[in-house]
Amino acid sequence: MAVSPTYCTQRDVEDVYPNINDYDSKEAIYGWVVVSGTKYAAHNSGLVTQLFANGESLGPAQSAHTDLNVEGEWFYNSTDDVLYYYSASNPNDKLMESGEIFGTLITRITKNASRYFDARVDVRLPRDQWKDKEGNYDYIIIRTVSLIAVAFQIKSQDPNSEALAVLEEEYNLNIALINSGQVGLSNQVTSDSSKGVLREVTAPQNANPLRIVDTRGNYNGIYDNIKIIITTTGAMGVGKFDVYNKDTDSLKNIASITNEVINGSYQSIGNGLQVRFAGANDSSIATTNDEYELEVWGTNELLDNPVIKSMRMTRGGSTY
């Protein structure tokens, strides 16, 4: 069954807030009394889903306190709010804690933070966010959800923490920017999408490279991912490139321009678009198999989440 995604990982959360381990939700349990022999009980312990002794997880609970007969076994009676523990040594001499394994806790918090983010974003955005072509969520989403997760966990442990205000300010700002369209997500068609998003497929190999530095014009089709590849090594006036467009079978499948000499000016790559190559100096070199892709959407495509700008209105008085 398909489920809604979680937008960040434990690593992402720790990147945003390295001290998140300080808020692991464990709580010490005191007041152990002997039940019989090596079986102990702690009354009014509160809900215990995982028990730890001196920081070590004691594994899953047993089915009943009568099943306890091995060192470290435990059982929580939710009806009577009593925690039972089997040990040859007195648990009052140990650090006994209830809580969750930290990885399990982070998994739950990041899932909750992801659903909170989904609820806060504008209805014009996807209900579940999309991944980019590399299989990653946009970093603005990863960071924002990580900030939310950290804030949730800190608030549950220390609601008066000074760090909370900073975390909440940033994630609220990020959500506002996303909702207003001032942050472009990878899946969105924006006002400049018809000019193309340029990426290096094979980075320029020369130490002093000649590379594509600008695009011009507007794509007059619907969508394409145009391949631009260097076919002849050389400086300006010597190096050459080919251009590949889509056909009915695939992207980057048909050569529309071949052996075009790089001249440093805006050069047509078809469908209303131009690119310009430049380097640091006259010795800059384009190298065979340097490759770029230019992902473009048509000028007539509807914009996703456009920025709504306000207009000042005035009312003039009538004159007679």
C-alpha cells in the first residue's frame, strides 16, 4: 500500500541541529521494590514502551510479569501502571530509563513533521511533494521539515528553550516563501522555465574551461531536455558542439545541429533558444565530450504557484 513520504532522514535532522541527541526523551525510573526474589516493580512509572538499563536497550517487553525469568526481561502493566523487571542486582543501583530507541523516535518525529509540512503548504502545491530527476526532494523541503522535527522534539522536552524561537522563525519563513511562490521547486514550471535550466552532465574537463554561461530566448515547444555536447576540442573559433532534441521515441535522440563552431556570441540551438559560451580568457578550451543539458518548458505552459503581486488602487474624486 502506498504511503505518504517522509521528507527528511535522521542525518538531515542532525545536520540542522547536531545536538538533537540531547533530546532523546528518556526518563529515569526510580522507587523499585522487590516483588519476589529477583523480580522488581516500579509503581506509577508512566507508559513504558522501551526499557533501558545503564543506557542499554533491554529489548521487547514480555507478555506478562509471570513470564519474567531471565536477566533483563521486563513487562509494563498499563492497567495498573506498574513496570516489572527481572534482575539479579538491585535496579535502584542502576540507571533505569523508559523511552524509545533514538532511531525509532526520529522516524516517528520526521513522519509527523512531514505531515505537518503538507498541511501548511498552499493548496496550489502537490499534497505530497515530488522528487527531482535524481530522486531527491528539494533541499528547501528537506531543511524545513528537519527544522520542524527538531522544534517538535525540543518543545516536547523543553518548551522554554531559547532555540525554539529561532527554529520556528526559520521554518515559518520557509513555508511562507514556498506558499508565495518566491521559492522555486524542481517540479514547478516558473516564469523563466522557457529559458531553460542548464546542468552539466559531464563537467568541463580542461583546467581553463570554455563553458555555457548563459541562455537567451524562449522555448516554443511544450517540453524538452536538450543535449549539448562538445564534438571538437578547442578554444573559441575552433571548438565545436552538437545539439540533440527529442523525437517521438525519446529525449536527446535526434541531432538538430552538428559541428557548430563556438564563437562566443549567442548561438541558436533551435526552437527559439540560444546559448552563449565563455571562458576566463582567450586560452579557455572546450573539450570533446563535455556535455550539458538544458531542460525547458514552453512559453505557453501554465505556471505553477506564480508569485501574486499587489497593485495599489486609488479612487479619484469627481470634478464638475
